[in-house]
Amino acid sequence: IVDDVACVGEDDSMIIYTTHKNYAQEIRSFISLKTGLNHSAFLVKEIDEIPLNSSGKILYSALTLN
């Protein structure tokens, strides 16, 4: 559906960060379909950009602050 996403979470819930607006429901449905988990286990947050370090890797610690 979209390209710019990053996920963080625990065993019982996942936060999915995306830079694409208005796709929260589609992302939740897609992840639920692929994992077989209930869509309520996923929270989608729209952010302006995925934080990256100088090597281009996702800064997961910065995501948890959002």
C-alpha cells in the first residue's frame, strides 16, 4: 500500500508509523490480514518523516517519543 513505514511494539500491540496521510485503516487491515492478528492490536500514527541516522537506518528510539 505505502512505502514509508516503521513499526515498533511489544507482543500484544504494535505502533505503525507512516508518512502517508489517510491510509491508517488500509494499513491496519493489510497487517491484520498478513499476520492473522486482530486489527485492534495495531495503532497507525501519521508522522511527517521517518527519523533516520546518518547511515540511513531508522531511529526507533526517536519513534517511541512521538
